[in-house]
Amino acid sequence: MPSYADVVMQDVIARNPEQKEFHQAVHEVLSSLGPVLDRHPEFRKAKILERIVEPERVVMFRVPWQDDRGEVQVNRGMRVEFNSALGPYKGGLRFHPSVNLSIIKFLAFEQTFKNALTTLPMGGGKGGADFSPRGKSDAEVMRFCQSFMNELFRHIGECVDVPAGDIGVGGREIGFLFGQYKRLTRRFEGVLTGKGLNWGGSLMRPEAAGYGQVCFVEEMLKTRGKSLKGARCVISGSGNVAQYACEKVLQLGGKPVTFSDSNGFVVDEDGIDAPKLAFVMELKNVRRGRIKEYAAKYPKANYVELDGKLDHNPLWQVKCDVALPSATQNEINAVDANNLVKGGCFCVSEGANMPTTPDGVNVFLEANTLFGPGKAANAGGVATSGLEMSQNAMRLNWSREEVDRRLHEIMINIHETCRTTAEKYGTPGSYVNGANIAGFLKVAHAMMDQGLV
């Protein structure tokens, strides 16, 4: 006889056909909840699972804008406000051609439990558009952002829904979005996070996700008497999370050797030091170039073009002690995971959202590899967004040291919560189960307290 969670999962698939990313995210959480549901029969009576897998609101809208040639372009925008049991919806905006409802729903669902783990008062949401800023002028990006906000402003607010950045949405885009929100509402408020430091942003926000990801690595390694000092680290991606993960690895004495983008990756056997990292930051954040330019600048590095016909990503064949997937969802499959294990990798910390497929996760768990799931390991970004919200609400700016201290405490507490929850529910060492159960319990208890809404 199928379990309660199995029945709900079947219903999710039937009601949301073709939304494979959303199915994957829901299954990953529900598969951890058997011991919880056995101890809390009241959740079944209140149909908490049925309610928690259904977003509270989905908004989808057209975004018309004009390019520099005077031609009209039309994109699709959306915002999924998934769960507000713990606070206003909170989660990023993604501008990328791959954006669809399944991806945004998976991200919003994942965000709900990630935000719960921070213990800050934030619900879960996510949004975006199938628009690519790549190759667009600043004027085109501004016109798109303004058109996007012309609809989104009706659905957000500092106590309602607070978006932030994600893939394709950095400081430039947040600035354009905030400016249009302010123009439309005549309100200067903390409605977006990731703002510029001179108009309401927080120190440490750019660094937070990458720093937090590596902090989680350090906490996991401590459980086995190890540290990052001297560890060889493979990093995927070359955006914000990857850059600051690299910086924190360097600070802790590790040796990062790779960066990647959607076209390929570079391997630098000499290690990516601070001057090389500065080059990558200028390349990606200012010139918006491709990572292959790294190999032109540093000829000892090797650039590998990706081949979409392969059943694996050769990046994960690079030998390492620690893997930091920081690019996008499902970038590590079972073949990649096996390659990492064979190459000596003993720790994986997810900086991207759900970058490892379920089969890949199983490979790591069966190999007893330390595995930090994204909802725990990359929670530093949204945690510091929550701290930015607090500073905005109080009309204060904390020092870098104060924000860093709070972020460090939050990440240590998330690790400890995941570790102890996994032990309590019979799966010691499983950060996946620990994160899923701890996040779920916080949201579920809040939903029970607030009645049938």
C-alpha cells in the first residue's frame, strides 16, 4: 500500500504534468518525511502535504519591450508565491531563456524550506522571465526591467513579497527594477534585496552565498577531523556564487582549480589565486565575457569546450578533494558523481539550487561522501538578504563585521540543525534528510498554528 507521501507525490505528478523539475524538487523533500509523518499523524489529518506542495499564488504576465533597433520584443514573466507561513515571500528573480513554470515552481518550493532553515521570518517565492541579458545593451536591459516591473509591482512589497537576484539578475538589474518600482509606487522601501550599498543594500550580500557554501564545507569537514587547508577544490560556474566561494576557499588555505560557464570550463593546475580571481571578476561582472578568455590570459590553464552529446560533464573528471557545484540545476548526474568519487572527492557542497540529480545524490550517499544539499549549503545568500531586510526596516546599516558575524552564526546553526535532526529521525550523517525534515517541520508547525488558510 502506497504511503501518504507516495499518494501526494502521485497527485503532484497528475496535476502538474510535464513539470519535471518541480516533480524532482517535491520528491526530494517528500522522500525524507516518512519518519516525521509517522510521529505527527495530525499533519495527515490537516492535509499539510497536500497544501504545502501547492503554491499560494502564481502570477504570469507578458513583458513587451523595445530593443535598440526599434523592434518590439515580447517575453513571459512570472512570480510564484509559494508559502507565506513564516513571513513575506522571499526569493530571487531569474532572467534566462530556460525559465518556465516548472523551474520557477521548483525554485520557489526549494526556497520555502531553505528560508525556514535560516530561522529568519521569510516565506518562499521565486520569479523570473525567459529573457537573456547576455548580449543586450544596458539600455535594452533597463527597458526590459522597467516593463517587467510594470506588472510585478502590483504583487510585491516589503511586507508582502521581497524579490532578489538570481541567474541573469545582478546589481544592474536590481537597480533598474528598484528604480521603476519607486517611480510607480512613490515608495522607497526594502522591496528588493541585493541593492547597491549607497541606496539600501547590505555589506556582505554579494559574498554571502559563496562564503556560506564554503562555511558549510568547513563545518562538515570538522565532523571528520578535516579542514579545507591544502584541499583541492573544483568549482563550477563563474558567477557571483562561484567567485566568492573561490575567494573563501583561498582565505581558508584551499586550492581552487576550475571555473566554468555554459560553453566550457578552465582548469588551472597552478591554482586560481587572488589576482587570477580578480581577473575573473572583472571578466564576468564588468566585461560580461566568456570563461575561455581566462586561458588566453593565463596560457598554462587548459580550456575545455563542452560537448552536449556527452552523457557527462568532463569538469567533474578533474581530480579534487572538494566539489562546489555553483552553476545551475542538474549539472551533476550519476556518471558525474561516480567520476567525482573515483577522483578522490570526499565532500560536495551545493552552491546552486538542486545541481545534483537524484541518482547523483544517491551515488554520494552510498559512497559516504559528505554532501551538503543546496537548501542548507547555499542558504547564506538568502540569510544575508534577510539581514538586509532587517536593516532596511530599522533604517540602519550594520558594519561588515556585524553582518559577517551574523552570517557565520546562521550557517553554523543550519549545519548543526541538519546534523542533529538527521540523527533524531534515524538517519545520522544525512544532511539531505536533516535539511528536508528541519525545514518542513518549521513550515508545517506554522501552517498548523495559522489554521486552514
